[in-house]
Amino acid sequence: MIDGTGNYAMPGTCFFDLSPAAGGEPYRIFLSVPAGEPPAQGWPLLVTTDGNATFPFAVASLVTQAPYPAATNVGWGVVAAIGYPGDEPYNAMRRAWDLGPPPVKSYPPYFEGGPPVLIGGTGELLRFIESELLPKIAGMVRIDPARRSLFGHSFGGLFTLFALFERPQLFVNWIAASPTIYWEGSEILNNEARRQAATGNAPFLHLSAGEYEGDELAPFQYRNEDAASRLEKRKMERTVALAQEMAERLNGTADGIRTQFELFAGETHMSVVGPAVNRAISIAFAVKT
């Protein structure tokens, strides 16, 4: 047991639980709002998935860079992270449903005797963001609707792509880190093929992956007993190649979408979360000249 004198809270942050109007379990929304008056047009906004895990990274990155815009090119903005009630960084069951695109499918339990794992609820989460979360935040703090960004990692990155293809005008920046494009036989490529064309401001899509999500494991991973099977899985998933191919394929298409692919040196699928969130901050809150 830790003998401490009090709990620590990040200044300028709070959380609240928000239940979908259609019913269902509530989401826990973690919110960071800058001190002082917002700009006349409102603050830029970054929305992240897996909020319990990504919110601390995002806030730490923002508060250490925004005070020094001349050195970082990062200004202040609002972070809203979509998470779940509870203290764990990830809620495996709920995120599978929320972030795994259709078709609706059932997978074996994560553990013996557990409930089946369901995917296919991305449309519901997207509607919640568009119809309930964004209006809720806009009612709490002035937001610039022309400077909204969405970030997701892994399944969250897949959700980000799904949302871009379904509602390209909902955000201007779409940041998909290590997206699981391979999932369900790369079903997301069908969404891409029939995607809604962007109108107005052309969206920007940033795709990324860690160096050790491709054909090589991290050096320490070769010491693990599962090294061979892990390497085969990485080669099957093709996280790096599929993200890079999508960036190349979509860049400069008829509706003007702009893309960028970035490889984070020395990072694995999980260690890349920090650098990827940091990049999301630099994109969402870039100083406008």
C-alpha cells in the first residue's frame, strides 16, 4: 500500500459520464479545457478513443508544449477522450463493440467461461459522437467547428478510418495510429471503396505505425517463447504496409483528401501510443499563421 498524502489530479481536467440517448451503458468523457477565454472562433478540439489510456498522454503532451508555441508550434485547445467508467486503461469488451466495424459478429470469450466478444457497433458510436458528444462539449465550451480532430490507436485507428469514410466532414484531421486494417479480411477497404466524398475543407488523414509492427520484432521480443508465432502474426497483419498503402492510395484523390504516413522508430504496437498521441496533439493544435 502506498502511503501518500493525497490524490493527484491534472489541473484543468474533469470527467463526466454520458449515456447514449438510445440507451446503453454510459461513456466516461475525460475533458481538458484551457484556462482563460477561448479565441473568438472557439478552441480547436481533439477527440480520442480509448480515453482512459490516451487522455493522460494527451494532456501531458499539451500542457508541456502549448506554453511555448514558438518552440513547439502547438497552441492551446480542448481534449475530449471517450472512455469507460472504471480505473483500467482499456475495457476490452466494450471497445471491441464500439471500435470494431460491421458486420456484427461474435468471437470466442477472452477467457474461459466469459461472455462472447461482439464487434460491429462503430455506427452507434459514430452517431453518439456526432449527435450527442460534440453538441454536449459545444454547450460547455466554445469550440471551433472547423478545427476538430479525431484520434484512435489500433482498433481505435480502425474506427477513425470507418468514421472518415462515413462522415468526412465531421472532423478536419483524422489521426489513425496502427490501424488494424487487416481485420475481418480488410473489410475496411470496402468502406474505403464506397466512402462518402468530402466537401468543403479537404480532410487530412495521418496514418502511422511503430517500426516493430512490420516484418521484424523488437530486439527484446526475440527472447520471448512466442517469438516465432508473434512474428508470423505481425507478417499476417501487415500493419505498416497496409497503412502506408492506404496513405499513398488516398492522397490527392478527387475530393482533395491529404494524407501522410509516419513510421515511429523503435516502437511496438503498444509503446507507439505515447508518440502517436503526441503527434495527434501537434496536428490538432498546430499554431495557425
